[in-house]
Amino acid sequence: MNETERLAKLFFEAGQLKRLKRSGWSFAGIQNPESVADHSWRVALIGLFLAKMEKADEDKVVKMCILHDLAETRIGDINRVNDRYIEDKGEKKAAEDILSGLFDNSLLDVVNEYNDRETKEAIVSKDADLLELFTRAKEYKELGYNSVADWMKNAKAGLKTKSAKKLANKIGSMSPTSWWHGLKKLPKN
């Protein structure tokens, strides 16, 4: 199979992430949580700004954030409770099967670097992942799902960069609807 065909198939496979719900939220009683694709989109956005704040390679961070959950198309969204009972999630094998050979393995190398968590970019990318989780938990908490406080606490405790910790403190103190307050009062152009 040539690279163009592999990429076309990968694009269809990536569509699975739009239908795959984040599984951990069911423990908090959330019946219709966001998809893995929803999560990954905001992780990439957060990653871009964290990379700027931490003076990391923005392109690499965004690539890591976009690709960090791609293997879930094949293994599903394995949450922390599930993970306790699964010795080998197969995530590395799934990522290899999806990405190996494409663009001289450069994208697989990015995923492996993310998973190794040794470089500045990998640490920033993981912080983006945790900060997105923290932000989503804050949104759910404001909707009355108080048991997600543990998600917020654990995500915040896992943050490594100064910028991510600073953002988590600010997010934790704000209402998720605060972004639009005052917009109704702006003059029309």
C-alpha cells in the first residue's frame, strides 16, 4: 500500500476518535462526555500556548498533542481505573501499527518521545493533556458533578511546568462561563 492510501485510511481511522467517548467520566455519572477528539483538540490548543509560555518547540508540542491519543482508535480510551487491571495496554503497538513507515517514522518518533516524557516538549505536552483534563473537570464540577474534584486534584498534582501550574490556579478560581461575561455590552461594529 502506498503512502497516499495509508494516509487516507489513517484519516478515516482518526474519525473514530470523534465517536469514542472519554470513558473515565462515567464514574462521575456523566452520561454524555466529550469525545477523545474533543479532548485532543483542546489539548493541542493548550499545548500551543504552554509551549509559547515555556519557550518550547511549538510545532513539536502541537504534534505531540494532536497524536497523543491516536492509538485509542485501536485500543479504546483506557481510564485510570481500567489501567490498574491491564498490564500492557498495547498503546505502543497500536501507535507503531498506525504510524510506522509514514514520513520516515518522524511522527512515530514524536509519539514515542511524548510517551517517554524526557524532553521539555514531552513534559509541556503532558501538562497540556493534564490541564485540559483539569479544565474539563472544572466545567463538569460547575454543572454539579462534584465528584470530579478528585480529577481536578490529581491532574493539578501531575503538572510539572510553572506555566501549567499558574494556569491551573487561574482556571480553578474562575467560572467556565466567565469568558463571555461583558460581551453583551460591547458596542456593535
